Amino acid sequence: MSMRELSANNCFVCGPENPIGLKIDFYIDQDDICRAEFTPGESHVGFQDTTHGGIIFSLLDDVMANWLFLKDKPAQTAKCDLRYKNSLHTGETVLLEGHHLKTKSRMAMMYGLMKTKNEGKVIAECHAKFMIISS
């Protein structure tokens, strides 16, 4: 059993066994970017038909963490600087991107981006530091 199978099955964002989770499927493309899609529903609302900021943060946190995780470098968020640019309405599909910027010792610097699928409007972006968990 790989580290992936042992450690992420119940993750709120990507865990396939979490009954209330988002069950997002992350993958790394040929450009070395971790990607996924998400369409918020009524259960993801913060106010009226606007997606809760905590859901947006969770998705961005996980797209960055999954870049590391899919490379067998599981890590925990150490710091995140998140900027919300536009609101996200329910039913509006977004694209998620996780970019690795550099790693220094056990600290990985990452960049996350969320934009609408149809218009490419930026919903939020962030820079974060992840502490790679030593095995």
C-alpha cells in the first residue's frame, strides 16, 4: 500500500471515503501543474448563492498540497497568503491550479489559482509554504 492510499482516503477535499467530502480528483499535467475542477452546490454557500470562503481556501490549499502529495512528498500547510478577487456563485465551475515554485530544505513554496472555467475570471489566488513531512 502506498503512502497515498494510507493517508488521504478521508480527506475532506479529495478523500474518496469521506461521506461529506468534496471528492475532488487532482492530477498533474504535462506542464507539471496540479489541476482539478469544482462546481459548488447549495451546500457550499456562505451567503445567499455565494460559495463560502472556507471552501475556496480548502480547494486552493489542497491543489497545492496535492502537487506535493502526488510526487510522494506529503506536506502540511505552514503559511498561506490568500487573496479573494471575485465571488464564486453556486453552479459556476472553476479550474484549480497548483504550481510548485521552489523547495528549500523541507519547505516547499507553492502558488494556487482558482479561475472560472467559462470566462477565466480569477476567483482567488494564493502563495503558500508547505512543510514536507519526513518519512
